[in-house]
Amino acid sequence: MSNSLPRAFGEPLLQARIRSQPEDFRVDEIDAFEAHGEGEHLLLTVEKRGLNTAEVARRLSRWAGIGEIGIGYAGLKDRHAVTTQRFSVHLPRRVAPDLATLQDETLQVRHSVWHNRKLPRGALAGNRFTLVLRQVQGDRAQLDERLAQIAARGIPNWFGEQRFGRGGGNIGQALAMFGGQRVKREQRSILLSAARSELFNRVLARRVEQGSWERGLDGEVWMLAGSRSVFGPEPMSEELAQRLASFDIHPTGPLWGEGELRCTGEAAATELAALEDDVAMRLRQGLEQAGLKQERRALRLPVGGLAWTWPADDVLELVFALPPGSYATALLHELGEVGSDNG
């Protein structure tokens, strides 16, 4: 997470390192459904290390002797971590090769069961993280207090640096694409997502600076927790205030596209003011011309079950859960400057 982004809870409190070893960054998918137990898709829960999701998908296609189109997975997972996630493998004859030939020190199958359809993107309830920060420098009492605040209030729902490519280069490539440069189809999707993420982060930065990322402005559009459903704008009421306080709803920011902003009043004015410079205008126009529609994303990110321990004076272990499409680095950003030993 870029240190140029504002912090909602004040000045950075620590300096630390992460990913000194793969086990320091553990991610476990939270399943969204139970498998049927029958069908022609073999649902595999695998633990991987030193591999990204695409590499595992290619390996499964070779193992099964099918094209990669027959492999499904719900979300993307990092190479520099130990992660568990589901994959589906289409085997119409319900005959699977020996699992032992698939496994080694980088890939282990933890569970297998038959299912009746391919695993679609987004079919997960969230991710559970176990992060180990090493070489921690900072006041332990202050860090404990900030973590308690984060557990109670949530954090700004930033898009992480993964969206923007090495050195943030995806934004420059998106501008070039919008200017007429040809790109491959799969690259186009990545660059469109990066452009949308950049605009959203700019709006969220303005709301963090205002102190309004966790409360509603006049003309606010709200998102229902655990869904993409939105409603509003409507006048603030005691009921809305209670729902906001209980994390049942969240204020939102724009995922840019063609059409009118759904928010109005102060909320709309804040968004447009954050997106009026030349680069933002070019990104907005490019997304509109690409045919994307206006959508919304929650500004506030609840942190589920946050717990922390100090295994040593300079080692901090964090355990928490996040909904799909959110980034653990958003939490680390609120603590301070956390460097990675793997980029």
C-alpha cells in the first residue's frame, strides 16, 4: 500500500518486515457453499506455496489432461504466501488421475469432493489471514490501542498495490490504451480495473482526509454489508445511523463508468472534486468510452475477528478475516510502514 495514501487513524506507529518466509503470509479461503457430493467437477481444496493461482490452474490442467478452460477457481492468491483455496476440475467421466502424482512440497491437496458445476469467480465468502510481522519497531501499547480501534471501526477499503502493477505502471499503460495504443484482450481487462481502482482510491483518500469514510454525507449511496446491493440516496435517519453503527450498511465510492453518478449533494460534489485533474479526467473518459457502467464499492471495510499476539518483542502476529475483493495491506497501512522481502 502506497505510503502517500492518508491514514484514517493517525501517524504510522511501526516499521516492520513481512514475507521473510512464505509462512509469514497465510491466506485461507472461506468457502461460500457446501459441495454437492456428485457431478462431473472435482472440487479440490489445495494448499500451495511459491505458486500463484494461474500456475496451479495450469498444473491441474496438465494433471487432468484437459484444457485450462475446464479449471475453475474463486479468487486469485499470491505466490509469496502459503494459501489454501478451492479449484474445480472438469472430469466428465468422473475418473480422476492419482492425486499423488499432483502433489509435492509446493502443492498439497487437503480435500477433494465431487460437485455439479464449475467453480465461478467470486464464489467465496472471504479470506482468513494470518500475518507475521518481524523486526517490529514501535510502541507496543500504542499499537495495541490502534488495533483495538481497527477491530471496532474497520478500515478504509483501499484497492491494494497489486491492482496497479510494478511501480504503479498500469495507470500509465491505461492512459496509453485510452489514447489509442493496442493491447491484448486480457491486458485490457487488467488496465480497465486499474483505472477504476485509481479513481476509487482518489475519492476514498478525499473522504479519509475529510474524516467521512465511515459516515454518510448528504446525498450518500449505501451498500448492504455482504453484498453489492446499494440503495439511496435518502435523508439520514435514526434507523440509518443505527445500521451504519452496526456495520449493516457502508458508505460508498464510485467504480467509474458511463452514466450519471448515483450519489447527489455533498457526496457527489466530493467525488467530482477528487477527480477533476487532467489524469483523472482522461481515466474517466476512457472508462466511459470502454462502455463500463457506473457501479459502487464500499468505502469502509470491516475487519472480522481481529486478534493479535506478540510471540517476541519484535514479532507481531495478526489474525483476521476480510470479505472478497479487499486487501490485507489496507490493514497494514493503518499500522505503519511494512516492507516486504518479496516485493
